[in-house]
Amino acid sequence: LLLVSLLSTCGASSVSASVTPTQAQSSLEANAFSLYPGYTGDLAVSGNVQVGQDGTGTQVLFFHLEGADPQCTSSADIAGVANACGIHVHAGLSCDDAGDHYYNSNSVTEDPWKPVRYTVDGNGSASGQNVHVVTGWGIGDVDGRTMVVHDINGSRVACALVQGAQVDGMPLFVESFSKYPGYTGSLSIAGSVAVEQIGTGAEASQVLDFSLTGADPACSVADSSGARRLRGAASGSVPNACGIHVHEGSNCSDADTVGGH
């Protein structure tokens, strides 16, 4: 069994043979990148971008890219350069006509994709996790749109369609929670978590789709990178704050056997 721990709470997972329509739409991916039409430079981007949903109008990006612009380092000065080093969902339904950034301008006044960028590391790779983008659209609206990668000048260099993620095997479900062993606080969490796998071997990723009630109300602030943190606490200063994590243990009855992530 897998083990999921959420601060004060613990729940074991089980296997189910059925997937509801909502769960089937819980994740999208873009993984077939090609040169953007008209781009004649040397960059050849490959990799995978997974798109999940948080609430009703926020997309969450997880990505790993190879071949992106090596000038897009953490120290690159891109202030004032529109779309520099960007990785964005565009409104178009094909790379031949990708259109502009995709967001609901009726409910979102500022383009939420402007600050979203990738950073290339010393190995030439670019990765990002939990990148929250408030677009005002749902995951079903994003399905079929285009994912565009930009270079340091903001030019469009690569494009891929955003489509339903290929799920390997049956999903796992956490359907009941109990208090974590030794926890004496007042929180009482209920809800469910669905865990799906995308890819296999070294490329395998888990995608979580969860709905919880009774969680810590202080966990209501997300920083610009999308990492959850306690209200008033500096980002990254509280390990595991507001986390929902799979642990290696196989039961919730003894804190000594829960194990690490």
C-alpha cells in the first residue's frame, strides 16, 4: 500500500478499477514538441509538460525540458523582454495558428502567463514544479490548446499540443483519513485523493487529484512559484508545511513505520 500523510492526517490507498469522468480529465500533457512554424534557429526543444488543475480556474504546470535556450539561466537579465524564456499555453488549436496566451480576459484582468518562465541549469535542462497559473479556465478548456516555448529574446521556438495524459495502469484512491499517530490538535481532515501514473521507469510521474475538507485554514497562500506555505511564513522556511505527500510506509497505525517521502 501507498501512504499519504497530510500534516495531521494519514490515509492508505487502495486500487480501483473505475475512473469517473472528472478523474479522467484530471491531467493533460504536452510532449511532442516540434519547431515553431517559421523558426530557423538552432534550438530543438524536447521534453514533457504536465498540466493539472487547482480549483476551478487555475492550471498547475510540471515540466522537464531539454534543448531549451541555454541563455535562459537564473542570472539572465530578461527584465522588459516580453515572453523571454517563457513556457505558456496559447489559445490556438494547432501550432500553425497558436494565437495569443490562453486566459479568460472576462475574469482575469492581467495576462497570467507573463511571469511564467523556465530556467536552464548547468546540465542544459529546465524543470519546474507546482507552477500555478490563474487563467480563469478549467482543465477541459485547456485540452487541445498549444504549449509554446520561447527563447531569451521572447521568440517562439517550439510548440506542442496539450492533450489528455496517457495514464499507465489503474488509478489508486485514498478514500478515508484518520488522525496521524500522536497528533493531538483540533484538525479533522476528510476527503479523497486519486493517484494516477504517467510514464514508466525513470520517466514515471504520479499525478494527484484531491479534494479535502478540514485542512489547516492557515494554508491559504501560494507564493509565485505555486509552492504552498503557511500564511506569514517565508517560502521554504517550514519543511513540509501544508504538504500532501506519499510516504514509503505501509500503515498509519505507528508513526515509526510511516517512513520518509
